[in-house]
Amino acid sequence: MEKSTSLNILLVEDNLLNQKLIFLNLSKYGYVIDIANNGQEALDKVKSRRFNLIIMDLMMPVMDGLEASVKIREYEEKLDYSTPIIGLTANTFDADREKCLSHGMNEYMAKPFDLQLFNKLIAELGVI
């Protein structure tokens, strides 16, 4: 497996099994992964550190991924930069993709996490 450029990724996911699965898949590429368990934790982490990419689950307690994405975009707008956000959802309807995009996400993926699709998306987004 080819090692890629080291990216700082924020994984926002409340399900422990999904966290481990995604973490293990991404760490094979040498990516540095920080984990937030909900949208509020994600917002707090974004305010204290810059990431190259955010992977955001949509359905979470405390603050869901859609609201967190809006708040992250509001925060980043003041600083004049924008971290790419990929939404992660169990739903695969076109309306879900549109909802993600309308809340400030750059793209979305359906669960289960697909490493090939992920690598394609981050290349298209210019993250790598």
C-alpha cells in the first residue's frame, strides 16, 4: 500500500465501531486522525486547530452534522478559509446529498465507509 501525504483529518462520528473502522482504514495511508463524538466537539476542535479535511456523520447527539457544518462555516468565514467537509450518512437518497451541500458540506458518502470512494472524493476536492 502506497503511503500518501500526511493529512490532518477530523472524524466526527458518534458510533464507536464506525470510528474504529474508519480510523483503521485511514491510518493505513499515514493520515493523522482526530476524533470528535458529536458536532459540538467537532466545532470546539475546529476552533483550536486547523484540519485538512473533516468527515462528518449526519446523525449524532448533542449537535448533528448538518448544524455543526453550518457553525463551522460561520466560524471559518471570519478567518477566510474553508476546510473541506465530507458528510457521512446511512441514507443514499439524492435529497440527502443536496441537504449536505446546502448546509456547507463539499460532498457526501453513504455508509458503510468506502475507502476507494473516499480517496476519489478527496482527490476531486483537491485535498491530496
